[in-house]
Amino acid sequence: MTAGLTCLIPAHNEAPRIAGVLDVVMDHPMIARVIVVDDGSTDETAAVAEKAGAFVLRLSPNRGKSAAIAVGLAEVTTSHVLLLDADLTGLRAGHLSGLIAPVQAGRADVTLSLRANAPRLWQWLGVDYITGERVLPMAMLTPCLEQIAALPRFGLEVFVNTRIKAAGLRVAIVAWPGVASPAKGIKRGWWTGLVADAAMIRDILRTVSAATVLRQILYLRSSRG
């Protein structure tokens, strides 16, 4: 891993939350550049990110997480990228350092976070296979930007898992105590949140089969560096 990496944050209507994330990210010594992809927000997400000093890409209309990530990845020039959700609470500099360090030191090729509020099943398994916080090599992602852009809105993580498994990459799972990602029902209301959760599951199963999801989970657990 070359010195520094790019932090890429997709965001849609996250003005109330993204400032707290950027407060931690912007001056982190292991991060060379911060890119925020404002995915068709109708609030002040882009303005908040620009005020914090991030490089902001504005999309309109909303394209979904996978397409937003693809747009951001096309701007990355470092050897690795840190994908980060915009709505995290409790994030500290040490969490980022802990996620980056195994790749920087050569102990792992990929790292995935395990947040404090990850579902109990993921905690028990020791891996959140759809976590939005990951350090990944751009060499694995650059050849498939068009595929990523065409994925269902929430198909990105399982698609990336497939690439990780196919390449036989070493994985480090990094616990993030104290870090949480608010449930969709909290941010959007319980009914809208329930619909969004159902859409996420649908998109995952449109991208890979349930059997493939199981194989991914087993691989991510067994390949931990």
C-alpha cells in the first residue's frame, strides 16, 4: 500500500450527520484525499461537505449507492480506497487508523468494519458481510467500474465480496466499538425504513444468490489475516 489513501463517502440527504463524520476524516494523517459523492440530495449535504473541505461530486437525480460509488471511484488516484458511510455516529480517528493499519502493514489485502450496532448474528459470526466501511485495493475495483455503476442500488457490497473471494484476498475484520449506523427506520420513519430494508435485501439477491451470500460469509470468516 502506497502512502495515504482516498476516503470515498457516498451521501444522500445526510446533512444532519455527515459533518460529524467529516470532522474525523478530514485531518486524518493516513488519508490523502476525501471525496464525497452527493447523490441527488435535496438538503444541504453537498454544502456541508464542501464547507468541511471535502472534494464534492454532485449527482442529479439520485442514482443509488452503487452508481454513486462508481462515479467516486473514477476520481481515485491512490492505490487504495476507504469506503465510508456518511451517517456514522461515535466515529473516532482511532477507528479509521485501526481499519487502515492491517492493509498498510501488509497483514491483509482488505479490511471490513464490524460496528457496535451490527446485527447480533453478524456479531456472533464475527463478520458483517454488507458493511459499508472497507479498505480496498483499487486494482481490484478499477477494471469493473462499469459493472459497479450498473449494479442494483444496494448490490455493491456483495459484488465486492465476490471479487475479494475470486482473487483470494486476505481479509481483516476490525471491530469498531462505539460506532453505529442509524437504522433506516430512525432516519426515515418506520414504514419508509421497512420498505428501504426490503429493497436492500431485494437488491442483494438480484446481485447474487442466497447460496452465494452464504459462501461469501464463510470465505470472509475463513480468510481473515
